[in-house]
Amino acid sequence: QKEVEQDPGPLSVPEGAIVSLNCTYSNSAFQYFMWYRQYSRKGPELLMYTYSSGNKEDGRFTAQVDKSSKYISLFIRDSQPSDSATYLCAMSDGTISNFGNEKLTFGTGTRLTIIP
Amino acid sequence: NAGVTQTPKFQVLKTGQSMTLQCAQDMNHNSMYWYRQDPGMGLRLIYYSASEGTTDKGEVPNGYNVSRLNKREFSLRLESAAPSQTSVYFCASSDLNPGAAWPQHFGDGTRLSIL
């Protein structure tokens, strides 16, 4: 079983709909959670960054973390065609390895298409 | 506002050939990373460098070597390319703060095909 599970999709929704993207994880030590957006033929770009449980809102985007269920979500309100991309979740326990490195564990990504 | 720059963007190699992928960042970050991204596998860490002068293996290091040339530059070398190394390679960088996790910033990738 992977440490982080993410439904690969593809997910297609009409413009203006609310989108819900989710990841589950098994490592209870994870406490830093991120969402990256990756457009086709581009690198991942950081979208949202949260610590511990709770919600964080940024414009049309809301990140939600439920540590008791080991479940994180990203909601996109009033979805636009420009939101069409692959969304990757990533998480960390925040510890530094003996070599001074911190490790991020990524989901495999959900491919989202917003239909005009 | 360049961020993380990777060269080349595309490359086709024959089995057994060697090549070096270049990465440079202008954000004064301490840590740099090399990942490969394959369908259904997500991003997998190949090598990382916590600071100038240090490197260490990630999840999938076999067949690769790295060099942290200075604080800005981190290169990935394939000594004898194999078809299994066909992938998209991403370089990333981040700051480092013990006790916290800093987000990693990615380049746009190098698409490598090994025939």
C-alpha cells in the first residue's frame, strides 16, 4: 500500500462547478500538507500549503485537512477552464534526515478538465 | 523571475549513451532535488542535496549520479542510458528550516527518451 493514495481520474466537470480533489494517507506523522498544480508539459507549482488540521482558503481554493481520518481535500469553487490541470497532493512529517534533507511524499496526481 | 531553470527541455538518446541534465536556481535555496515522473508512479526522488557540498540518494538512485557544483547548480548524469530511464525529469529547490517543511519549487522538466 502506498503512503499516499490519490484517485488519478480523469475528472471532467462543467465550468462553474465546485470541484473536490482528495488524498488519503497512512503515515500519522504527516503534519505539513501541500497541493501542487501541474499544467501539461510544465513543472508542478505550489497552490496551497497547510499545517496540521483545519481549513485554509485562498480565493477560489480551499484546502482541508482531517488528520483524524488521514484525509485531505482541495475544493475549487466557480471552476474555470484555466483550472484544467493535474493536481498533486504532497505531505511531510517535517523531520530532517541525517543528511539535512526533508522528504516530501507525493500522490500520483488527479487529472482535471473543466468543460466550457 | 527565472526560479528553477532546467536544460535541455527535450533529449533523445540511444541505449548506452551518456548525458548530463543541468539545473540552476536563483532563489538562494540551500536544498536541491532531482525527481523523475512516470505515468501512474507520481514523482519519485532520485537524489538530493541538502546544501552545497553534500548529496545523497533518494528512492530510485540506480543508474544516476549527481554533482552539486555550487549553491545554484545541481546536475544529474546518466552514465549509460537504458530504456527504463525514459521519463520526465524535474529539478526542484527549497529552503531548509529544521522542524518545518518548506515547499519545493520545480523547474519545467526535461523530457528524455532512450531508444
